[in-house]
Amino acid sequence: MMAWIYQKHQSTLGYHCSAASGCASPSDMQLASGYAAFVRQGTRVLIIDHCVPLVEADSGSVRMWEMMQILVDMGYAVTLQPDCPKSFARTAVPLLALGIQVLAPGSFKAMAGARGTSDVSNSVPCPWDLILISRRGVFANNIMSVDRLCPRAPLIYDTVDLHFVRERKGVELALKQGDHSNIPIGDVYRDPVELGIQQAEQILEEGERREKSYMNRSDYVLVVAPAEQKLVAELFGEKKATLLTNIYPDPDMSEDDVGFAQRSGALFVGNGCHPPNLDASRFIMREIFADPTKYPSGFMHFVWSDTLRCPDVAGDIVEEARKNPSVTLHLDVSNEES
């Protein structure tokens, strides 16, 4: 995929200034894009994700962080546009140190909205050679801006998960077990038992239709599992379906690392509002640690962040964890600036 990007976009796009001082006005889109082209040479990649990665909170953030670092190491000029209005400054500063441009939330939409106005001509080129949008909800929020500002830029849809597959499995399992836990159905947390199979099916079908339309609109589709890659390949062709699993940094192999014999317990770290994390936690407690007599008290450590942000989603499983003698619970340890 990267070879294709290089071959097709080895020349930079856009208006170039003879000197940076001549392109210093951010109020003029042509000058602003020209300044970006002047100071950031190479193939320019715009990544639109939910928030600035919070690597201590969830593996998806680790994956995005490592992906951006790899792109920078390969010589790409990377810009990150967080979709959520709140992103911690302490998470953006390390990205800036790597040379990654971090836009203020809403910047990309504002640029797209200015297209065609009296101040900004439609002839002003897109400042980026390639756009990657991560997650279904973020894609829905930004695709109209992409079509308006950068309609010819190659587009990568990073699914993170195939939502329509995960949501359907979640609904089927909940209905089978009579589980009233709130799970995402159509990007909204709902109780599938109270919702009922007929209404749930309508919402699932609409979500599947939307997500497939996003994949059809994109040049490439990134998935995290081989089964998902096979499904996308069957729907849209093998060339479009690309497998990109979780990406982890090299392990610490220092000599003072604690050996296996000196270790004890088990650790799960994740965002407490992310449904796959909650599903995995339920499985661990209900299937592996169902019999508390088999393990020492507090053997299993759950480190969940963000549970205060979504009490309707995480509340039930937090209470379940507190009642399990094999579990030690650590909540919202990374939610505040430090």
C-alpha cells in the first residue's frame, strides 16, 4: 500500500511559497496550505481519529501512536485531526516532538466549510496527498468535509473493528442469554433485551449499510483481524482489504527486567467505555475466574480508564468486578492532567 502511495503521489500538491514569511496568514486558506507545503515536504498524510491517542488507556491508542511514528520514520509528513472537542495537552506534546502536526478540533471541518466562500476559492488545492479516517463514527462525521475539500485524495478507512459484525454478535449473544447489559447498537448504547429483536435488527441493518458504503467509498480498508480481511475482500475485492493488527513497541529487554518466576497475578489494561474491552473483561471474570477458590484473592488486576465518562455503559461491569474476590480494580487512573 505504501509503495502505491509513493508511486501515485511522489510529487507534492498545492501552492508553494518562495519563503515561509510570505505564507504566514492562517486566515487565508491558500496561504495557509502553501505555508504547510513549504515547511512540511514529502507526501502529506492527514489522519482523522476520535481523539489524540491516550496510550496508557487503550490498545487502539497504542496502535495509532505506533502507526504515526512509523509513517514519520518513513518520511511522511503527518497531520492529526482529533474529532472530539477535548484532548489532553500532555498527549499532544509528544506528537509535536515527533514532528506530527496536531490540528485543533474542528479545523478540518472549518477549512472544508470555507470552500466556495468569497474569501476562499474552490481552486485552492487540498493540503494533503492522502487521508486516513479511523472508526465508523469518525468517518460519518467527516466524510462530507473530505468530499468538499479533498475529493480526489486517496482515502483509507481504518475500521479498528467491523462494527456491524461486532454489534450483531453482541445483540445475538445478549438475546440468547437474556443479558440486559448496555452494548453499542448503531453507535448508541442500548439494552438489546428491552429493545427487542425486531427494532434491534432494523438498527443493525442500517449500521451495516452505512459501514459498507464507507468501505465502498474508500480506496483501502484497514481491518485488525484475518476473518475481517476475508469478509471485506469478499465484498470489495482483495486489493482493497488490508490487514493491520495492533502495533506494539519493542518490549523492554533490559537486564534488570523481572523474570517470570518473580511475577504473579494477571493484568488487563483498557478503556472502560470501549465495548470490546468490556466484553473481554466479562469473559475473563465469568469464564476464567468464575471459581474464586482457584486463585489468590485479588489475583486479576483490571485497570480501566474513562468509566466516569460512561457510567451507563461501565456501571454494571464495575459492580460485577467489585463483587469478584479474585479481582483487584483500578478505575480512571489516567483521566486527569498530571
